[in-house]
Amino acid sequence: MSVWENVIGQKQAVHTLRQATRPGGAMAHAWLLTGPPGSGRSVAAAAFAATLVCETREGCGHCNACRTALAGTHPDVSLVRTDKLSLSKDEVRSLIQVAQRSPGTADWRVIVMEDADRMTEGTFNVLLKSIEEPPPHTVWVLCAPSPQDLAQTIRSRCRVVSLVTPPVEAVADLLVRRDGVEPSAAERAARAAQGHIGLARRYALHPQAWQRREAIVRIPFSVHTAGDAVLRAAQLVDDASLEAGETCDELDAREREDFLRSAGVEGGAIPPALRGQLKTLEDDQKKRRTRTVRDVIDRNLIDLYSVYRDISVTLFGGDVQLVNTQLADEVRSAAERESARSVVAKMEAVQTARERIAGNVPVLLALEALLARNAVS
Ligand SMILES: [Zn+2]
């Protein structure tokens, strides 16, 4: 099976990347893969890296080079992903050292940076030098949501390839083929995830994640009073904190352990000299948790928006598929009750809440205001 098999719904991008790897192709030393969250940036970057080192140069998926490249163990392919909020200068410096070395077995040395947008201004400058004067056999593959997430100086030196949101059918097909999901469940999950591959997989494989989403998308039919709104808003924030905990708790503990071990502290009191560094680590972890909660809430609001969108397309009578097919009855009766103007105002209110939260308005306040505003009488 070709390494490109799981890069779905990206005909144009795949064509460009594969073309470049062929003899006489337009190869570049620095690439920037952009695309919305969940569109498969890192999968595409890994497939590209594997193809560059593949023994057949096609990304056959069978040869040792392809398999080790995808598994992250090929000596000439470095995959950099980070759980931290930003990549440090030291991390980027050590990558640049790797980039200087000639490939050991393959034609190229490939460095894939999955979260290139997580670099600070200073770190960009460190990287810039290596990208400006790349060693002849080195290829950088940077991934970011959009070109604007990278400093202009960097992105002007990269060849940009843009991924698009993959179509629902392609995502559903992938879930069936790769994860063994039953077709109708795959379709439902893909539709609900609106083209986000990782989310679709989670909805299809983890009933709890689907249940959480169900609770969100039923809000437009179940919040009737300001009192309901206050209760639901608090519950949303609690649930988001729980969900963020699932991601952050283990990560925090591991980072703390690694830090103490590398500092030579095995249990017992922390020497005063290390307390400052530990405090910095804890502050970073706290920021990451806050951001994770906000990310979860933002996704909740995107889901909520999708219900108003379904009501609005039903109201306008277009022949458009619903995102929330499981709510078809509720959506239809809401469309009979509501005016177009009122539904559009509710959609706008969701977008306003997202903007306010992104602008650091306390999450709970923004949610209370939104749910009270959109309550159905
Ligand atoms: Zn191969």
C-alpha cells in the first residue's frame, strides 16, 4: 500500500508533492504544508518524507525505508512534534545541526516540523539561516495551519502547498478502510466532524466523545431560560476542564518527572536552585491547560454553530446535507418555529462568543451570555 493512500481528499497537493520527488521534478529545499486543523498535514508530510527516502522513490509503502520513515525510525528522517506551547531555540539549533549532516543511506535528509507555527520570533531567525543556505541534500518540511502563522522571512523561502478540508465521503471512507468502522457510523462521524479527520476518528471509536458532542448539539432545543443557560454554561466549562485534564495530566506529570530526573533530583526536597526552573515549567503547563480548555470550548461552539446552520439551511429549503443528521426531526421543527432573521442572529451570536473567548473574555461569562441570548422560549 502506497504511503499516499491515507492522504485523503488532497488531489492537488499530492500531485505537487509527488511530482517534485520524481526525476527532473521541481524539488525545493524548504516546503511549507498548510491546511486547516484535522486536514492531514502531518500525514501528508510523513508521506512526502517517506517518498523522498523510498528505495523505489515512489513511496511504495513496502520497502524498509518507507516503513521506517513512517514509524519515525529512519536515520535520515527527523520528525519533530511538540506538546509544548513553543519550540525552543535550543531545540531548533540541534535540528539545524542534524540538517547539516549528509544523509546516511537515502538521497535526502528530511526534517519534518509538525508545529512550525509554534516558534517565537527569535527562533524563526535561528531557523532562517539554515533555510537560506541549505546543505545540498537537506529538505525541510514545515507544517502550519496557514502561511500567515510563519514569519514572512521564512515563508518566502518555502514552497507552499495548501491542503483543503477533506470531503465527508473521503473521511468516512478512510474510517471504514483504516479503522474498520461500520459505514453508516463512519459517515455520521465524518459529517459531525466537518472534515476534521482526527475528530471523526474519535467520534467513531470513542462513544464518550460522541456523547459529549450530542450534549452540545442538543443545547438549541433544551436551554429555555436564563437559569438553564447559567447551568449549562457552567457544565460546559466543567466538561472542558475534564477533557483538558485527559490530555494534560499525564503530559504534565511526565514533563515534571523528566525535568527532575535530568536535574538529578530523585524524590525528596527540590533544591532552591531548581525552584525557579520548576516554576517556569509549571507556569508553561498552566498556560497550556488554559489554552486546551479554550480549544475544547471553541470546538463545542463550532458544533453548536453547526446546528443553527442546519436549521437555517432547512429554513431556506436548500437541498443541502445536514451536519447533524441524527437531529433531523428537531431541526425541522425548529425551522418551522424560527424566522430566518432569528436563526442568523443566533449564528452570529455563536461567532461573537468565539471571538470574545479568543480575545480573552472569561469563558464562563461569554458562554452564559451566548446561551441566554440564544435560549428558546
Ligand atoms: Zn518505499
